[in-house]
Amino acid sequence: MSENNDIQEELLENNEELSTPNEVETTEKMAETPSLEQLLAEEKDRYIRLFAEFENYKKRTAKEKNEFFQFANQDMMTTMLAVLDDFERALKEIGKNGNEADLKGVELIYQKFKGKLIEKGLQQIDVKSGDDFNVDLHEAITQIPAPQEELKGKIVDVIEIGYTLHNKVIRFTKVVTGF
């Protein structure tokens, strides 16, 4: 024990202080503890990221909601296409055999009905004989030998008109292609 005292006296004489283990731990903890500026920067960064995530969430849900409302009536529109087809067939038959007053009455109802469907986003796919076959818009019912050389690989006849709802195909145009 006297050796320890001798060492301590010698150190005190040389003006050196001994550090206790607690003082060393406190100094290390202070070095590890972030400053207030660092804490503030971290919290600000976290806030900005959380805010950006929330904005993305709002945009995504608004987009999903908009898409839901646009296509919620898709099933109803698809069933109404059968009625629209029936009107077109009726107009052709009344035009052949019926009188002018009947034709005008049915045509008026047909135009009003078709106008309401168009207001809701329904669009007819325009296809003519001689157009290129497009798998994204057309459904080939059958192939026939092309009546003309330029109709090979193209649409020869349109069987049923196709429709889109807000630029999404809900019924493909049924066509006959030439080979």
C-alpha cells in the first residue's frame, strides 16, 4: 500500500491528475451523445420523410378512388351494350320494312340512349374494312381468303362493334381477317 501512496505523491508532484473510472465513462458518454443540432437535424429529416410518405399516400388513395368511380359502372355499361346492339338491329329492320314515323321514333330513343352512354365515358372503336388487325382492339372471329390482294392480313369485315370505357377496352371489335 505504501507503494501506491508513493506513486500518487509522485504524480501529484508532477502535477498530473489521476482519473477515476467514473470520470472516464462520463467523458466517453459525452463524446457519444449527439449534440442538439444533430438531434434537431435527425428529427427534421424524420418529419420530412413522414410528410412525403403521407403525401404519397394521399395521391395514391385519390388515384385509386378516381379509378374506382370511373370503372364502377363497367359491368352496367357492358350489359347496356347488348341493348345498344338491339337498337341498331331494330333501326336496320325498321329502315327496310317499316314506316318513316316508326323509324324516327326509334332513332330518337337510340340517339338519346347512346348519348347518355357517351356522357359516362363510353366510346366506340372505329374500325373499317382494310384496317390493320390490332390484337389490343380486335378479336378475330374467323379468317377467310382475302377477296383482294391488299386485304391479306387485314380486316375484311366487321361483325360486332367494340367499345372502350375511359380508354379501357370493355368489348373488343369482332372482325373477320383475310389470309
